[in-house]
Amino acid sequence: MSLSNLLGVLQQYAGASPSNPPANAQQDFQKVAQQVPQEHLASGLAEAFNSNQTPAFPEMLSNLFSQSNGQQRAGILSQLLGAAGPSLPGGLGALAGLLKGGATVTPQQAEQISPEAVQQLAAHAQQNNPSIVEQASNFYAQHPQLVQGLGAGALALIMSHISRRV
């Protein structure tokens, strides 16, 4: 895609609203994500995670986790566990067991963790260390095919953010 085509696609997202996204947001995101610097994608993802126009960060992260493969799940779990600190809230016993083995989570261990537990962990991690939002954004910016699963509204918000940066 040429720069002028990229700018043309992004122009339609200037000021786009998650409540009324362009009909072709999925396809446009796929094209744009291949062309823009990863930091632009991460920054747009952080904006979507922090927006009151999209689901809350823990819910969105749980959605991304459920679409991730074992290695991706292990990667984001390691980051969440690091941000959550030493004490985990009740109900996260399986995750506490992962901590005993050290900070590195294996893909096999990660496959045993439910998206619901990840949602609870993400809420705790965000409360304990708000920078987890940027960490998760950087992590998932490396996997734009998963970001597409957040839906057209979140993608429109991400693309709107990118349109202001390019």
C-alpha cells in the first residue's frame, strides 16, 4: 500500500467513533497494521484499552488472551503476573501456583488458565501497576491479527488514533 493510499484509508477514521465504526474497519485495520510502525499500533491499542467508549481493559485483555496461542498466552501472563505483584486476590489459585515456579510461565501452563482468571488478574495488575496497559499494548501490537478480534468499534478507535500520528 502506498503512503497516499494509507493516508486515504486513515483519513476516513479521523474522529471515528467506536459506537459507529466504518463498515470496513476489519479490512482497513489489517492493511494499516502492516504499514504503520509498531509503536503507533501500540499507542492506539493503549488508547482503546483506556477509553470509556470500549469495554474495560481487563475484559478486552481477556478477549485477546482467549484468541492467543500458548506462547502468546504465556507471554502476556508473565507480564500480568509481574505487574500484579506478590499477592494475588482470592480465586486465582491456579495463577498463584505459577508464581511458585518463578516468573516464567510455560505455554502448557498458560493453556490451563481461563480467560475469566486472566480478566481478574488484569484488573488486579492494572490496580497495582497501571503501566501494565502500555506493556500489554506493546505486547499485542506485535500480534495485530489478534487485535482484530476486539471488534470494529475498538479498531475504529485505534485507527483514529493512528490517523493523528501519521
